[in-house]
Amino acid sequence: MTEFPVITTTGLTKVYRSGDRDVTALDGVDLHVREGEVYGVIGQSGAGKSTLIRCLNLLERPTSGTVTVAGQELTSIAGRGKRAGARLRAARSHIGMVFQHFNLLSSRTVQDNVELPLEILKVDRRERSRKALELLDLVGLADKAKAYPAQLSGGQKQRVGIARALAGDPKVLLSDEATSALDPETTRSILTLLRDLNRQLGLTIVLITHEMDVVKTICDSAALMKNGRVVEQGTVAELLATPGSELARELFPVGGEPSADDRTVVDVTFHGSAATRPVISELARTYNVDISILGAAMDTVGGKQIGRMRIELPGRFEENVVPIGFLREQGLQVDVAEVADTADAADLTIPAPAAQLQKEGAK
Amino acid sequence: MQPLLYDNTLDTLFMVWWSTFYAVLFGVPAGVLLHLTARGAILQNVVVNKVLGAIVNVGRSFPFLILIVVLIPFTRLLVGVSIGPTGAVVPLAIAAIPFFARLVEAALREVDHGLVEAAQAMGGGTWTIVFKVLLPQALPALVAAVTTTVIQLIGYSAIAGAVGGGGLGNLAYTYGYQQYETSLMITTVVELILLVTVVQLLGDLVVRRLARRGTRPSSVVRVGLRRARTEEPAAVTEAA
């Protein structure tokens, strides 16, 4: 992954006219996808994520705003008409796209489906065949080249869809709910394939999904969409570090009720360097407190632990200011959970200097 | 009597063959254009769509008998004669082109728009979409449309025959009806029924072959009806 942005949108807006009413599907979206990352866009249906991904290769023409992919500003080469000009078509042929319903031609064999983008690129027959078989091998379907899509399972069809999307040697792969029509196990195998392709080919992947699991499984970065706007975006670690991040809470949900009234429940978020040290047991030893873990959602990414943990400390909040201060000092983010509303951890942060003072006082 | 039946059968086949040929030749482009220029389609063009649609509608609303009469000068200009099998081909084709164009349009409309989008996402232009996506994907429906058109033309050719176009219709009318040769009339009608049946069966066979591409591996073709029936839903979901 590099810092080089491979997809950038600025102020992307799409307004549909339906009858005499205007429906705003996208409302000033600024997206920044870095080269080589897997970027997930999540949101409920109707949030505009499908419109967003279709704007990235201009299948949908934005009402205003710009789209830049691999250094080429698509919105400026698109022309004004609805028809895609030669330059836009050439740009599109290097942006792969996979679809929820696969969109394979039932009239063609698997191999011929993969060859279609190569036919558009006017690659000669022998080279087309070589490349298609190579791609089918890459997605694990070398033996199905002569089969028709109707003879394949859903997962196999999506593998063909992925092979086809890779035929134009794209830098970017757009995935429009690619796993939403698949069962959990097949979803996992397709996500693993996408992850492998991302690593082997350095392929940047933008995927939209309504499943948090998909984001959790393969995404380096994520954006949350609501009502046509991106309300949060960043790397998973950045999101975790953002106080009150809805995505972080959804990605690493913690639950659990306190065992008695006079307990303090805090949500500890791990991101960055502290997560490699046994902070919780350090806390227990240093302050001689009994800590119970009520719930935790942790993952180890690149040797670092990231995630959230809900712990319970004996005594009321006032009595636990010092241990909480200790956790903050370790670089962890600590939110005191609203006991009544466990799902929505409130963002009751006491100012750090105050905690510092109280800690000094304890010494 | 036998040579009479033979000659007129050939006349009918001549009329149906050539009018079908022209119906496909002009109907496919017209149908494709109707589809592509429709609202929301890739070449959306209200003017072209409306004008072409109006021409097609006018063509289709003419009673065939009137069409023959109206077209007499045009037919004479085009092929030199206005009667006989050659003269009948012109009004038959003119009647069949808009009919077939609408069937083509309907067939193309059934092609999943997702496939068109996939082709666009690959960088495909209009040519790719028409010749590599729309027409191949609609092929079973197009064959069914040709079948329907041929049968329609067999019926029309009998009308054309009755007004001097020759063929089986002429035979049934002039000999069978006007000269009270009931047996000849019945023979002719039976022959028309057979003709229509054979065309329909052949068309259905080809459609089934095309639609089943891939849903049945060639090695299990011999498996009986029960197997075929269990495979039917798979084919249906695929089409959907």
C-alpha cells in the first residue's frame, strides 16, 4: 500500500429527476482510495453506495464533481453526451468491475466470457485464448473453460466474473456487492480470492457492501455512507482512533452488562503501539484492581492488536479515575460506557489534564 | 391436379421465403434501433424513436388486403410487376418488416440490462453491445420471432394468392372455392396446416436447443423426460 491516491472524487453529486421531484443520491462525496488498498464502502440500501461505485467508471454520470482514476480525470474526458466516447471507453477497459448478479453472457462459454473484454481491446485470437486460460487458472477454474455459466455454481460464476474483470490488466477493481448473492462460505472464499489478488497483483479494490463482515474480513479502509454522504472514512486503525466512530463500533461491537450497580464499565479501544503490550494485566498489577472483561472484539492485523474491549472495574466512576487515566496514558482510547445503553457507548471523556492531575494526586 | 398443387406450393414457399428474408434484413436493424433509442437506453433519442415507432405502427395497422392495393404502384416500380408471386413478395415484406421489428424490439428488451452494463464497464461501445451482447443473448427469442413471422406470412400469402399472387391461397380460392372442387380446397388447407405445424415445430426445436445452451451436458441427452423436467427450473432461473 502506498500513499499515492489511485481513486479520488471531489464533490461528487448525483441528482436524479423522478417526475418533477429531485432525488439526491450522492451529495458531495470526497473519496480517497490509496493504491493497493482494499477499500470498503458500507451503508444501508438507498444510502447511495451503488450510485457511488457506478460513478467511479462513469456508468452513472455524476451531476457535478470530478472522478479521477489512476491519474486520469474521467469526468473531463467523458464528454457531454450520454454515449461513452472512445477515450472514456479506453479508460474503462482498464477498470475492472464485478457485479452482484455476475452478469455473465449465458450464450458464451466461460472462456469466451473472459475473452469478451479482450475482444473489445482487439487482442488477437491466440493471445485472447492464452490470457483467458491464464486468468481462469488464477481464479481456480481452469477446468471449466468450456462450460457454460448455467453449469456453474454461484461462487464459480463470480470467479468467472472476477477473471473477466482482470482481463484488461486493471489497476482498480470495482466490486458492486459481489458477494451479496452468495452463501456465507462462498462469500468467504470469494473474499479470500479478492484478498489474494490484492496482494499478488497489487490490485486496488473498491467494494461496496451492506455486510459489515465483508469490511471486517478484507478491508484496509472503509467509508460509511448515509443519505448520499460519506459520514466517516479512513483506515480501520484511524476509524478506531476516532472517538465515537460509528464504523468502529459496528466493526468491533462490544456488549455486556455490568454485574452490579457500583461498577464502572469502560470501552477500551486498541489501535497502534500500545496494543502489543499486556496493558490490562499491567493495569491490574499496578493498581491492584480486579478487572472483568465483559465483551471484546479483537483482531490481530499486521502483528498489532486492534479492536475494542469492554471491561468492568469495581467501584463507581469517581473511584476509577486513576486507572482510567493509566489506560489513556498507554495510548488507548477509553470511553466510559453508558450502562443503560450498552449498544451506544457514550463519549464521556474527561479532559486529559484533569486525569493527569488526579493521577499525580494518587501518587 | 398434382402438378397444380406442386407448382402452387413452390409459389407459396417462394413468397414466404423472400418476404421472410426481407423482414429479417430490415426488421432486425429497425428493431435494434427502436430498442437503442428508447428512453433510458444507450442511444436514447426521442425523435428517432417516435418517428420510427409511428412508421411501424402505421405499417402494422393496415389491413393486409388494403396494403396490397395501396402498394401496387410501388410494387410495379420495384419489381416491374404487381401480380404473381414476385409481385406479392413486396406487400408481404412490407407487412412483415414492422411486425418483425416489434418482435425484435421485445426480444431485446428481455436481455438483462446488467449484461449491457457489464459490456459498458469493459469499455464496450454500441457495436459491441449490439453484436456481442444483445443479439447473441436474444437469439432464442429472435428465432421464435422468425417462426411467428413465417407463420404469419404463410397466412398472408394465402390472402395475397387470392388477389393474384399465386400460391396455395390462390389455388384454394380459384379452383377450390370458385370451381367447387371441394377436395382440392381441403387438400390445400391441410397442406397449409402441415406447413405451419412443421415450421412451428422446427422453430421450437431450434429455440430449445439455443435456450438450453449449457443447461444440459451433451453426455446426458439420452436421459428421459423426468430428468429433462427437473432441469427445466434451472434454465428458467438462468433466463431470469
